[in-house]
Amino acid sequence: MKISKWKIAAFLTPCILLFSLVFVIPMLIIIVTSFFDWKAGGIFNFVGLNNYINAFTADKRMHQAIINTLIWVALQATIHVSLGTLIAYLLSMKVKGWKVFRTIYMIPNVISSSVLAVILVNVFRAKGGLVNGIITKITGTTFTKNWFFDSDSAFITVTLTWLIYTGLIVIIALAGFMSVPEEIIDAARIDGASDAKLLFRIKLPLIRTVLGTCVILAATSKLTEFELIYLTTGGGPGDMTINLPLYLYKTSMIDNNYGYASMMSVVLVLFGVICVFLIHRIFRMNEADI
Amino acid sequence: MKKALLFVLCFVMALGAFAAVQAQDVVEINVPTMRIGINSSAEWFAERSAAFNAEYGDRIKVNIEEIAGDQNLVDKIKVLYSANSLPSAFDLGGYNVIDMMKDQLVDLTPYIDEETRANASDICWEVNTRDGKILGMPFTRQVIGYFYNKEHFAAAGIEKPAETWEEFFEDCEKLKAAGFTPLSMDTADSGWVTSLMLGAMIGGTDEGEVWMNTALPTDYNTEAFIDAATKIQYMFQNYTTPDAIGGAYEHAAANFFIEETSMIANGPWMVSDFYDTTMVDEDFADKIGVAMYPGAVMYNSGKIGWQVGAKDPKELEAAITYVKFMTSVESQLKMLEMTGDTPAADVASDNVYPLVNETTALTENAKHSINDFQSLWYANVVDEISVQYPLLAQGTITPEEFAQALTDTAQKN
């Protein structure tokens, strides 16, 4: 059946209009205002690239926010996805109780970030925190490390609030492992492939695009991370755990410097686009194997 | 049958038209508030709202938007301001947005008659006035000293609260030697408790008093400020609990309530908690005393009050009526009795906890009266304190660097 172009256009128009209204137009506004000195109190002056130049040359907090964001993106795209894939692989062997483990492991991903943040704040509290309590029990001496606010532990503690919770990656990668055709596995076994060879030569290459999707989801999640940092350290101590979304929020809502915040939004969107483009290239996402 | 249906239809339509006419007479105003849930003045707000509805409900409908958390409300108001759509009326518990929003706030001067003016002392009106225009209607005053545990003091051999900062630190040593943690401190949410101590240290001289009463300071590189920051750093490192760094007011208060710490800086609105046996032991309130800061310093100032953003004349009239009601002497007395917050008017009540009146009485002997940082400093500086305090506490930055960081932040405005 041939559908006329008019009908296709008619069905697509509402969607395109809605998309333009809630995404394209605001995005254009953000791009335009990023070239303005726009602050509360009616200040609105064109400043060209000044916001961008200031951000990349003089603003130390911006530099720290970019560095932290990129480190977290990299960690999430590598360690987080690797860990999730490893667990998914182990689960795909269907050892006893794998379904229960899969469900339990998913819990941190299905509760709200604010609840998770409150739990973790209490886990890592200096006084009465679970971690310090365990260390105190083991060593026999009172241990009161302030995990979230000591300069030497703040970054790693914040990182731990998401790095090890790979439930979403596990679910996606597990589906990928399960979708590898049994005939291919059987054929490889007949040819004498070991479990390790099966994994690295057959299964992982075959779920390459699935893993690419996992990496995109994981990496971009750190470009938008806000709640867990805001609710645990607020970006501190100092600027040690600040990232771009949090700095953007502070610039907009506390400094009321909307032009500068728009510039950060543009930078963040660019990072996202570059990130997705690179991952697409690395994982050859447009070439299907299965 | 048809006739009956027609009759019912006509009746319903007439009823609808009548209701619509009636509804037109009722003016609606929008009032966002953070005085809900566990907020110490939630009960007061609910009682006053009910009283307002009983008196004006046939003419004015108040649409209350409940927003949990002071900072969330402040953020919401800023967003509304940037969209040029401030709510009909709002108060932010003393948080200063007047300087930022003075171009959109209604000048209340024409609505302040003699009777209304008598509802607050001159100092309260001054805090709410910019360029001769009254932009906020005051209803409470800021009176803050610090509370101390008399039992701890007695056990440590301290006879009375310190009169100088040297004595204060000696007392801290005595408390520490007696096995108590001397101070409740915090760093989160602008480090309210800690910053009160910081301000009191700065305000201990005539020059410091002037500085602490200066709106929107942009230079923190003063000798008094750096000296105070040095003392605060020492306090963090020697006299407080491990959870002070990163902790919020709630943690500081909890440490005082469970008698782990001996002193906490805060205002009389905290007193009602001293009697709340869900938080403290039954005889806790009897153990608590209140004092001026060393150098006879007290926070004693006006506080930013209710502001009006209504634009439509009818809405504006209704908003003024509402704000006048919420700031009336009756409302202030209710506030005093229900929360311990000091009225803007020169009124007192016997129906309050003794510590509340004792706190207010201390102002009479204060040599230096100062305003608090949240009312006077730029919002981004108030936020920056929380960022920098942990570094100062750990010695990662010096007091000079702390002062410079706040200066840099203030100069972004």
C-alpha cells in the first residue's frame, strides 16, 4: 500500500511542531542568549564571544567543572559499562538464583536519586555513618572520616555513588548476551572454542552495538548528572566535586547570570553531541552484525 | 417530559450564571510559601490563613502554593522575577531579594498609614526601604544570641558566659577538658550556625559593627573578617563535632539537643524545640541558658518582610489587605507565641517560653547590634560560604584565601 506524502506530512506535523516548541525554539534561545550579558535586573547586552572566552581562559570553576565532568564521563563509559557487562555475562550463564540477583542489583536504579542520596549520605556520614561504623568495629578505635567532605576522599566517594550501580547496563547487556544465536555458539564450541574465546571472539563482538548503546547511555548520564552531587556534597568541598550541570544551576539560580548559564548549556550540548558521535564511530553503531 | 428537562436545564444555567457573577466579586491572589510541613512557623501560617479566610474569604481567595524548603522558594521567586511574573504576595523568612527585584516589587509607601507604621519599629522599616520606597512590610525582628548548656558549664567550672573572645576560647578548653564538645557548627546551607559566630566576631568593634550592618559588601579582605575566619578555622579544628563539616543546621541542632555539644548560636525561634520531648529529654529546657556574644554583641535588626508583586489593581488591593493582615500586631503576637520569633512591633507576651523573653531582653545591654549575613550579603556569597567552609575547616585554604574567595564571588554581581 502506498501512502501519499500529504498523509505522511499530516501525521508528522503535530510531532514536528511540538518538538520545535519544546526543544528547537528553547535551544535557539539558549544559543542566542549565550552571546549576551544577561543578568537579573534587566541587564541584557550583546557581548559576542566574551562568555565563551571567559569560561575557557579565566573561570577556574568552569575548568574544574569541565575536568570533573569529563573524568566522570570517561569512568562511566569504561569502568561502569565494563562492570555491568561482566555481571551481565555472569548472569547469562544462568547460575542458580540469577533472576533474584538481577532484581536486587536493579534496586538502586529504580529508586529516586534523592532517596539514594539520602541513603548514601547516611552510609558515608562522619558521625554514625555505616562505613565508619564498620571500620570502627573492625579496628576497635573510633573512626570519623568525613568521606564526602574530606579533600582526599570527596571525589572518589561521589564517584562511588553511581559507578558501581550498573543495573541498567546489566539489563541491556544481558538482553544482548541472550540474543546471541545458539547455533553460532554451538558451532564455535564444535570448533573447540573455550569460554574465554567464546566471550571475546564471538559474544562481545556480536553485541557490539548493544554495548555501544550502553556506553552512550552511561556517558551521557554523567553529562546530565545533578541530583546526587547536589544532595551529597553540593559540589564541595571547594570545587572538588562540581560538574557542569551543577555549575550551570548555581550560575543561573544563585548568581542569576543567565547569559553565562546559556553559554554553559551550549557547551554541555556540544559535549553531548561529540560524545555520541565518537561512541558511534568507535562502536560502528550503524553496522549491524546479528 | 421535554418541558421538565427544559426547566432543569434553564435552572442549571441560571445557577451557573449566578455562580459566575458571584465568583467575579472574589479576587484571587497567589501566595507561595515555605511555611509548611516541618517549618517552625507552619502552624502559625495555617492559623493565620484560616483567620484571614474567616474574615475576608467572601472577597479574597488566597491560592497558596506550598514549596518545601526556604532555598527552593527563593529559587522559585527568582525564576518568576526573571519572567516578570512575581506572585501577588510573598515572604522569604528574611532572605533578601529586595535589592535584586526592586524594579518589580510594588512600592508600598502609599499604603502605609500611621496605624500600619506603628506595627513595626523604625529599624524594621529601614531594612525594608530602598531609595525612600518601602518594598517590604516587616513583621518580625532578628534577635539572635547563643544558647548554652548550664549543666555542662557547671561541670566544666564555668560560672558565666564569656565576655571576651579570649574568655570564650578558654571556656571551650575547659569544656573540652571536662569531656564535652564545646560547639555546634555546620557548613551546609550557608553554615547558618557557624556564620552567626563569624558575624558576631566581626561585629565586636565599632568598625566591625558598621561593616556587619552594611548591605551587600563586596570586599571581605578586612582585618576583622580575616581574624574572625582564623578563629572559625580554629573552632572547626578543635571544638566541634566530626559531622560539622558538610553538616547542616539540623545536625548542629541535633548535637545540641542530645547534649553532645555545649553551645549553639541561634535565635529564639529554636526555644520551642527545647520543650519538644520528641527531640530532647524532658528537663532539657531547664538546662539551657541564653547569652550575648563576647564583646556584648547581639544580632538585633530589622528583617525583610512581606513583599508584593501584584500588578492588576484589584489583585494589588487584595494583596495589600492580605499583607497587612499577616503583618498586623495580632499576627506578630501569634508568631511570638507560636514560634518564639521576635515581633517587629514593640510588644511582648507573657504567653511565651521564658528563654524567648530573656533573649529579647539581652538586646537592651548589647553594646553592638548587628544584622545577619543572610539578610545583607549577596546571595551568591551566602552560597559560596558553604563551598569554602569545608576547605577552611580542613586547612586546605587560609583565612586570607577564604576572604578572597568571598570577595571574588561578591564582585561577580
